[in-house]
Amino acid sequence: QMQLVESGGGSAQPGGSLRLSCLMTETVFVSMAWYRQAPGKGRELVASISRGGTPTFYADSVKGRFTISREDAKNLVYLQMNNLKPKDTAVYCCNRASGNMWTWGQGAQVTVSS
């Protein structure tokens, strides 16, 4: 059964950077995505990437600041987050971009504050 393990979260100041990693315990070739859930809000799609490694979606709020990528040889999906803003504070999770979702991992907490 697929397990998703997110890492790389932490605290950052506005304008700072963090890189999140998502480790998949099985080798699969499907489109993947990063999602986030801020306190008191619903889950939001942040970015997605195709099977071939082409980014296919960025939320307007992160365009130009976040970059999604994948390294299939290591079963990893990344989210590089630059120029972080307080509104980026949330728990970030990865999962399939479409179809039946796998069981959600614990996510990576990202906190942006001065």
C-alpha cells in the first residue's frame, strides 16, 4: 500500500525559502501534486506535475515563487518555495493529482513569520 512521507517543512521569515520533499514508498508513474491546508481553511491544490515531469498547474497565489519537480529514480516529488509569505503558512501534503487519492501522509508544517 502506497505511503506518502513529506519532509522539509519548518519555519521561515518572509522572503525566505524552503524545499519540501515527498517520498513515495512505491514506484508509480502518475501525475502528482502538492496540496496545502491553512488553519481553519479547506485543502487547496498548490501545484501539479505530469508523469513526464512537466509542471501542469500552479495556484495563482504561488506562481513565480514555487516550483514543482520530480525525481522518479528516487520516488521523490519536490516543492521549492521561494519568497515565502505569511499566507503560505499551512500543512503541505502530496498526493495524486487526479483519480483516487492515496492515504494522506502527515504532511509538512510550513510557518512563515517575522
